[in-house]
Amino acid sequence: MVKKKLLIIFHSKSGKNLSMAEAVYRGASHPDVDVDIRFLKVSDANDQDLLWADGILFGSPENFGYMSGALKDFFDRTFYEVEGKVDAKPYAIFIGTGNDGQGALASIRRICIGYKFKEVQEPILISGDLTQSCVTRCEELGTGMAAGLEAGIF
């Protein structure tokens, strides 16, 4: 059986989304789950990473009621290069926000529809400080995505 591949890409300026992404990565790296993982800052990710991946986790802060400019730039840089080659790839989202995160969530979802990705898990939106329960939720997101890929559920 071919090992599944999970791409975790994120943007963080203050460090909150980095901590969230690291928790997602820890969860995806659970010893009971065996997937290959690429853990990349969104500025380091490209179209080849999307083509490599069997599933994707997107992390972004909410900036001005929208996804981060860096994540939007990633989408701008990769769309035409992968158009028609990533249809139905499973994805999920994690967002660190000072507000409610709904603007960032809606903007990411809207673009993912254009890619024809398939959202497979409820998004994690964390407003305010990152508590231990928030970190646990991020770890569970990573574990769930990796386990779902490995089991062929997604």
C-alpha cells in the first residue's frame, strides 16, 4: 500500500498560528498513524507541494476580516498550475483570530471551491489566547486528517 501524503501549510506573524500549526503537525505525526508530512510556511509552499499531497491542512490568521495575504498569494501562485489536477483533494482549515474568524474562513472556502478541493473536517477557529484546550483541538485536527487519509476515508 502506498503511504499517503499530508501537506500542512500555514502563515503566522505573531506566533499564534505557528503554535497552532505545530500542534496540528504533532497530531498528524501520531505514532499510530503512518503518513508522510510536509510542514511548510505558506511562503515556502508551491504548486508541486499541492500535486504531491493527498490531503491539505491550511492555517491562516484572520487579517482585516480575510485570510492572510500570504495565503492568498499562495493561492494566486498555484491555481493555474494545478487547475484540474487537484480535484476532490481533501482539506481542512485552522484559523487564529482576534475576532470571530468568519471572514477568513469564508474567503478560504470560496477559493478552495475554485480548486475543487473537498472540505472533510470542521474548521478550527481560535479567537484570543491559545489555551491548552485549543492546542488539543489542533492536535486532534491533525490526527483526524492523517488517520482519515491513511484509512482511505478521505
